Amino acid sequence: MKRTRFAPSPTGLLHLGHAYSALVAHSRADAGEFLLRIEDIDRARCRVEFETAIYEDLEWLGLSWPTPVMRQSERTDAYNAAIDQLAFLGLLYPCRCTRGEIRAALSAPQEGAAPPVHSPDGLVYPGTCRHRTMAEAEASDAIRLDVRKALDHLADRFPVFTETGPRHEGQHRIDAEEVMASVGDVLLARRDMGTSYHLAVTVDDAAQGITEVVRGEDLFDATCIHVLLQALLGLPTPDYHHHPLIRDEHGKRLAKRDDARAIRRYREEGASPADIRKMVGLV
């Protein structure tokens, strides 16, 4: 049975881009299941009123989903178990670097050095703490995946995933050197959250039996991280469908701070669900 999901974070009101993503995920479930997941690991920014608005806006759009809804804030044990599994394999290390320190390390003049590379998480981490072991981990540390060790652990069994979205359609094999150069040692547990988006989404998609991950094409570059984690944790790899983003009249992608395009605002102004579908190019 095909199973898709929509996984918003309750850190603001849903906008037209969210409506498009949810509607596409719902339609691609066909006769299968469309699930809703609340990604609320960022407790400092998540709000109950935004979570309530998510349910109300999606129901107004005509979508429905099985209950109870999975909430990431209730799945700490599952994320800790995944961290323990990767630590047992010797693939993790603690990191005490701040973002400012990482920027400073990468901007320090070095003869012949290439310019800093941006990954799905920002600047590619330079490996400052890679020499540390998990036995040295402190409560204030973040936890990173040693990507080179992870790839060596897989040997030549580099995973493959199928992309069904319009821009990258086809099969993609994880390339070790590309991952090292463009992604680097990603964070799997942040000191302020206990997990990271990459770890949580990988564990949760497997737990919910998602067969096709539908999301914006801005997350395509993060897919290699998730597929790598699936291989390391022994989890199934779903298909991926990265859809085009909804942008404003200046070509800029919509953000939650753009309240003028919030679904709630359109509702209050008298728009119908059919109007929203038309605005995002769905008939």
C-alpha cells in the first residue's frame, strides 16, 4: 500500500507553499494512506496555536488523515536508540563548535584553499572535533556523524534511491566523494534539541512506513543524508518526490514570516479551497 505524509513544523502559520505540498502528497497517496506528522523538535519556536492552525487549515482544504498524529516531541526514545546504534558502530563523535567558530575556521586564510562549501545544514563542517570520541562527550556537546567512517562502513554498498519528482527524476546512487565534499559530517543531535531534522525524519519515515516522501525540491540535496542513514540503521529507503516550490512575484520562495500568503489569511478574506488550489496551480 502506498503511503505518503505531510510533516509541518508548528513554528508559524501554513502558507501557500505548504498547501501545495500537502495537496500533492495527498494526491500521490492514490488509494493508499496520507499521514500527518507534527515536527515539533524545536521546542523554543513551536507553539500550540500554530499546531491547532495546522489541523484547521488542512481540514478546511479537504484533507483527512488517521489519528493519533505522530509528534516528534514524543519520540525521544526512538531517536536515542538510533544514536546508540550508530555510536556502537563507532560512527559518531561529539562536537563543541559553535556556528561562529565554524565560520571563523572556514574563513581563516589558507594558501591554495578552496572557498567554503554550503551543505544542506549551512557551511560544510571542517572536522575540528573529529578526533574526539563518544567517551569524551559532554552534556553541552552536539553529536556528528563521521561521514568518511560511515561510507567506509558501507564499503562499496553505496545506497540507491528513486526520485519521482520532475526535476531529478530517475535513480540516484550515493557518491562517496560528492557526499564528503558537499555534505560533510552532519549533525545528528543538537545540544538544544537532543536530535536533528536529518535523524528524526529518517527514523520517523521508517516508523510510519512511508513509501514515498513528498517535499519541496529545496530538500533534494539533503536526501543523500537520509538515504545514508537508512543504510546505516538498516531502515527501508522510500521513493522521493521533490516538487517545485511556490514562489512570490519576485521569484523568492515563500516563508512562514510571509503572513500575507498564509492560508489562514486567505480564509479570513473569503477564499475557498478551490481558490487555493488555483493559486498554487492545481486544478
